[in-house]
Amino acid sequence: MTATSQKQRKALSETIPFVTQNFSLAYLTHFVVLMLLSWHQTGVGKFSLGASLSEVNSDLPDSVNAVKQFFISVAIFEVFFYFIHRLMHRPPLYRAIHAIHHQFEESQKRQGNDKSIPFANFVTHPLELIFVYSLVLVAAALQRIHVTVLWFTGIAATSLTMYLHSGKDIPGLMSHEMHHKRPKFNFGAIGLLDYLFGTLYRDR
């Protein structure tokens, strides 16, 4: 095993406790929210667990509406994420919450691991992970989208954020790795609001 692969394996092993903790808390939070929503809808003292933030039925949305709802969800996610991410770079919130994410990547560089870790996406304070992925649910609730569109949006969001933490970027979109190098730039998920507010940075 090469030194590089050993560093990669070590870095990956360091992400496992964060992934386990954060997703366990995220699922628990989602469960509690749905329980309370169900309780509110069915009456005090009754827990039917029938509540949902999206449409759950056998009537699948047509492709045009599904695509429209997906892109509206992306836009909603971008707006909320951009402004809250900028807010989390303010000193009090940065020290208490967001620093965990940046410090992990910085520590990997100090250890000589120049390969990015996609799972670093999940190395965050639990509140940050719960907030970020709840934005997908907010987009679902605002549009009352079908659950299949919600699933697709969640899978796409997770895949994209992991890809952007792999050290690569998608042509035409901003580089998230550049945000880790220059933290005053590239706050958004896709770069649209960074372009509009002058915080977009491209190293080319």
C-alpha cells in the first residue's frame, strides 16, 4: 500500500464517526418533526405518523412538472444555503459551528494528504448538517412536491456535494474547493448567487 493510499484510508476512517453521528441525529430529527406534525394534524394525543412534507401517493408527476419542481428546489436550496453559509462565516457562528468543516480539510493538508475526500462533505457540526439537508425538505414543503421528486432531489444534492468535495468542479459552476482556499468567496451551492453578489471566484 502506498503512502498516499494509507493517508486516504486514514482520512476516510476519520470521517466515519462524523457520518454516523450526523446522519443518526438527522434521521432522529426528521422522525421527531414528522411525529409532531402528525400529532398536530390528527389531534393532541394521537400519533398516526401519516404526516409528510411532500405528496405521498401512487399518482406520479408528469415529467415536465417533475423537472420544473426539481429546478425550483435547486433555486430554493441555493438561496437559503448561500445566505446562511455567509452568515456561518461570521466569527461567532464560525467558531461555534462551521469551523469544524474547514478545520478537517486544513488538517488533512497539514498531514500531507493532498487528495480531497468526498465524505468530508459530512464532516460538520450536527446542526449544520441537519440545517443543510433540511433545505431539501423546505423546498419540498413549499411546493408540495411528490415524494419521488423529493427522493431524486435529495440523491442529486448529496451526490453533487460529495463530488464537489472530491477536488473537482462541474464546468460552468463554481469551485467549492476554491471556497476552502479562499473562504470569502464561493458561498453558494452552484454559484448563481455568488455571481449576483460578487463573491464568485474562479482560478482561471
